[in-house]
Amino acid sequence: MHRWLHDSEKPVYTIHVAAELIGCHPRTLRIYEEEGLINPKRTPKNYRLYSQNDLALVRKIANLIDEMNLTLSGVKALFTVAESFNIEIDKMFDELLP
């Protein structure tokens, strides 16, 4: 078995495949990137590639927006607070989301 099949950090999904797996529009992923919420890797030809970890983060951001009624600005503020206080984003999500 190849290691990359289980490597959640390996960027393997194009933007269209990632959007389909998440159930959103590719534009949503571009907006999240423009807002600094996600940072997909880039190929030498500048195509975005997403990892399993990226997809999990996008799902959590979408849950904050849908379940907590946050705006993108609100999500960005949470990220800023987490960074300022050295709080792991995953721990913060676990506390906020059911």
C-alpha cells in the first residue's frame, strides 16, 4: 500500500473534485482562499490542489457559517483570536461545533 493513499496532508484533489466532495461550488473554495481561510497547494502550472485536511477545514468553516450563523468576517475573527492565543483551530472547532 502506498503511503500517499493515507496521507491526509497530501494535496491530490483539484478544485472541482474538492468542491464536489464537499458539496459546494468551486467559487466557494476560491472565496475562502481569497479571505485567507484556506491555503491550497499549487502545482507548477498554478492549479490548486486540496488535501484531506483542507477538505476537513472547509467543512468546519461551512459548519460555522451554517450552524453558528457566522459570516466570513466572523470566521476570520475566530481564526485571528485562535492564532493570537495559540489555540489550535481543531480544538476551537470541537468546542464550538456539536
